[in-house]
Amino acid sequence: MSQPQTWQEIVAEKKARQQASIPKEWILTKPPPQEQLNVIDFPESSGLLSSREIEITNTHVDGLLERLASAQWSAVEVATAFAKRAIIAHQLTNCLTEIFIERALTRAAELDAHLKATGKVVGPLHGLPISLKDQIGVKGIESTMGYVAWIGKYAERDAVLVDALTALGAVFYVKTNVPQTLMFGETSNNVFGRTVNPYNRSLTSGGSSGGEGALVGAPVGVGSDIGGSIRIPSAFSGTYGFRPTTGRIPYGYSANSLVGQDSLSSVLGPLANSIGGIKSFVQGVISQQTWLRDPTVIRKKWDEDAYRLAEHGAGKQLVFAVIWNNGHVVPHPPVIRGLEITKAALIAAGHKGQ
């Protein structure tokens, strides 16, 4: 009888499989030295991205969708550009878990063929690359969530959210790193290791959606949040993040450490490179009426008047309250400075705050 594997051996095999999923021509031959902490601009100077790929990956979601719908850019070249940038980011920050680029390119080619044959997009997110936090189920792909015991367990079906985004025309290409159990404000586990911040690799990318935050260059990524797991990584890496109201975005068939714990519910939500990306994601998912497939979703259609604050002066003069100190926790000086900057910006825009 063969000896059972140690957990270290199981992890080593998993890491080897992950490394093998990276196209060899995308492996950095001259990565920045470890002492170079800020690598946020390195993808553009790496030599791996063409000028067109740099243009694509620096374009916000609204522009991407417009160019994809008009066939100015093909879904294949957009998927390739963002996949390549994600692989570069991974080599700098260790932000990815599952990498399935060939599947993404096959899907993108199908979308291009559909557009050429019909002149119509599959849906409002036609060809848009979307990264997924490791816990979100994709059929045939693992969701280890940092548990060694979950290595080798493959999802038997797509998550309800993945179904909805597929119907909208999205392209999935990578999954991103998390802390073991998800329940932590930074990202490290015994399977994939630690994810670091692209602005300062001596610091954390936050958590628990830390891989999504560190990816930065993704047009839209999906994270999850109870008490800040989208908002912390977004703040740490300078991207937009949104924690939707509980029950607005479907959670069905995504893994979690707290199944059955309903008093403090985790919610799925987007991280994006623009506010337009946040809106396109949420509006698109709601249009799929996912309450018909996930009974925990609230049956409520998109309300454009509510989005535009029609009952509140169209958002022209809002009133904001700022909690500077709750009597128990005093924010660090940079946090207070951030609140002061935010207050000043709101007042300059015509709002009121105190």
C-alpha cells in the first residue's frame, strides 16, 4: 500500500497544476526585484503587452462594451489582453487561484461568431471579462477557499450568479485568492499563500476579496462581503467596490464557511475599474430575475428613478453624516485624513456634511 500524502505534498501538486495552467510565453523573464514595492505600473512596461492590449486593459467598462458590441474589438482579443494582464499581476502579487484561459478564449470565440452571424450581442455584457472570487462555483473547477481538504473537489454546476452573467455575455477567465475560511481582513492560506498589495508589496491587499483587489486591472470582478470584504480590498487598491443589499445578488451554489448562519449574511458584489462597471454588473444581474432560481433573492426589478435619486433632488444636494469616532475605536490618522478629504469633496460638490 502507498503511503498517504502529507498536506504539504497535496498543496505542492495543486500549485504545480496552477503553474502549468499559465501560458509559458506569459511567464516574466525579468520580473521586478523583490525590493521594488510599487509594481502597479509594471504590466505596461513588462514587454508582454502590446500597445493595443495596453489600450484595451486601460479602458473602462462602458468603453469596452461599446467597442465589443460594434466589433471594433473582438471578444477574443479583449479576453486575451485581460488574461495576459491578470497573469502578470499574479506573478507580482500572487492574486490568482484557478486559471482557465483556454476555456475563456473558447467562450470568447463563440461570442464573436454569434455577433458576426447575427449582428447582435448575446447580452449587455457581451464579451466582458469577469474574474471571480475563489468561492464562486464554476462547473468543473475547484473552489478550495484555502482549505487543503477541498483540493480536488470540483463544482458540479455553475453558481446561479455565473449562470446569470453567462446569459448576459460575460467571459470568465480566472478565480482569485482568499484567506482560509474567508473570515479575515487580509488574504493568506496554506494552499496558495499570501496575496500582497500592488502599490506596496510589503503590505496586505486586504480581505477577504484580496485577490480581486490586487488584480486591479480587471474590468469587473466578483467578491463577497459581510463587514468589509469587498470594501477593504477596493480601498486598499484604489478600485471601485460595492456591497449590495442582502438578497439582491444571487448566492446560490457558491461555497462558504458559514452555511446555515443567516444572522449576518454574506453577499456577492462587484469590484470594478469604474462606476459604470458597477452599474452594468448590478443592473444586468437584476435583469435576469434570479429570484426564479435562488429563493433568497429579493423579487425586485431595477429602478432607474431610484438609482438617479429622483425623490431626493436627483442627488444634487444630499446630506451626509460622518462618524469620526464611535467612542470605542479611534481611526488611524490616514483614515481620518481620508474622511476629511471625502467631506471636503462632498461639500465642494454642493452637498452638506457634518
